[in-house]
Amino acid sequence: MTGATGRVALVTGASSGIGAATARLLASRGMRVVVNYLRSDKPAEEVVADIAAAGGRAMAVQADVREVAAVEGMVEQVRAAWGGVDVLVHNALIPYAVASFRDMTWEELGGKLNSEMHAAFAVTKAVLPSMTEQGWGRIVYLGTGLSRRPREGMIALGTAKAALEQFARYLAQELGPQGITVNVVAPGPVEDTRMAADVLDDALRQRQVAATPLGRLARPADVAQAVAFYATEDNAFMTGTTAAVDGGMSMY
């Protein structure tokens, strides 16, 4: 991995699942990693301890990414310790309702859309000044295959993440001249995550596996590998793209 040493990476929602796997991987490649969490302080500190034990550098910082003041405070805390954020991995999963459109209220659908975009807006605004100043930055948003492949009950999440994907493309166009890339990693179902627990019973899980050419569901480490590529100098010429990490499921 070229040029990663010393870069500062902020990973939101990094106390478990994809976020934790990404934090560990980026740290193993020489980045100083900010492990953001909302309530899971002990798991976040465990991620930091794992990184330290492996010879890396990390800090855990609590912040609700839906709150502008909290996000600004987090970024200022990082700046005081390590300087500006070079890499943003926005992974935090904003709560959402699992329901059909018929049974859904506007508060559930509109609230998810608002919270999803407000969080992405807030964290991006907060890290952008230092990236712009140095003429280099990497922004990676976690999306979902559900934004393009509808599944029963997932209209709130799929619609909100579709909005996030288009937001990323507009940012990629605007920020490219400043040396900042913006990309999306869109997993299919991922083992050992809260989203999978929400939607996959045993029967549906087996159907998903059967429909996947590679014959299994994604693991957090699979998603982290794609994020890590986008987060470094290895990705010199890809921006405005969405990587489907789904074992080939999106071909159909």
C-alpha cells in the first residue's frame, strides 16, 4: 500500500461490523484511525486496543453524526491531536423502519431520508476544509445494493441510500479538481451486521446465498477491502463510482 503512512482516516460507526473491519484494515496499512461511535463505547475501545496491539494508532471519539455541533466537535478533537482528516469513510448506519410502503408513515420515510443526508452532509462539510487546503482527500460512503435492487420492506433504506449515491456523484464532479475522490461501496447482505439481522431470516439467507455466484454472503472484511482501495493513493483515477461488493448478485 503506497503512501498511506501517517494519513488520518475518520471512520464513522466503527465500533462493529464493516466500520470496525475498515478501521482495523486502514490502521494495518499505516493510517491513524479515528473510531467514531454513538453509544458503543466499550466495543469502540476494543477496536482501538486491537489496533494498538497490532502496532497501529487509533483513537475512539463519540459523536452523533446527525448532529452538526457533535460532528464539528469530533473533527476539532481530531485536528488538535493529529491534524486534519485526510480520509472520510462514512459508514454509520442511521436507524430506519422495515415496512411496506402501504404501512409506512411519512415520518418514517422522510425521517430516514433527512437523517441519512443530514449526516452525510455534516461529516463531509466538517472534513472538507483540510482536504481542500492540501489538495488531496478520499471520501467513501457506504451504500447498499438495495438502492438499485428493491427488496420487500426496505423502501426507506433503499431510497435514502439511492439519494446518497447521487449526492456522491455530484460531489465527485465538484471536488475532483481539488484532488479529492468521492466513491460509494455498496454491499449486498453482509454477515454479522445489524442490517443483516434486521432482514435475513434463515430461509431468506439461504435464498441469498443460492442467488450469489460466489456462493456465500459478504463478510465485513470483504467490504473493508473495497473501502481501503478507494481510501488510498492506490485509487488515483476512480471517482463518482459505486462498487458492488455482493459476490456477483448484482449481475442479475
